[in-house]
Amino acid sequence: MTSGYVTGVEIRFTVLTCSARIAGELAMTYTSSTGVMALRGAPNHQLLFADTTPACKGLWADGDVATLTANLGVVTPAGGVVHPAVTGS
């Protein structure tokens, strides 16, 4: 298992008149044998809300911590079935 973090994560969304941006970084682990990259928030690797519009008041505010958890299957080449091997940390 290889661990680290992913930087430059940015998500923009709009729901009715509320729009915001979520940006930051996530902790990551990758398991070569399964090809699964797990992304999680962590104390030192967070996603934060920014650019929230007034319509978001009461839901989210700039600086609020967003929670994202994902397990991604990684294969190479695109559409393939071979899991890339990653070494190091």
C-alpha cells in the first residue's frame, strides 16, 4: 500500500441559486494489488468551501470543511484491466 495526498482538488457546484467551490487536498492510499485509490479527508488534508453565494447561507459558508470519501478503480491503459504498480510513499 502506498500513501500520500492529492493536491489541487477543486469542485464547483450550483443548486438552484446557491453556488460554491470546494478546494484543497485529500489524503490518499493506493493498493497496487487491487488497483483501488482511496481518497479521504484528514486533519492535515482538507477540502474547504469558498466563493459561497448568499443563497447558501445556513447551509455552507466560506471556510467550512467539506467531507469527501471515494474509492476509485485505477487501470492502465484507459479501459484496460491492468492495475499500475506504485511504489514509495
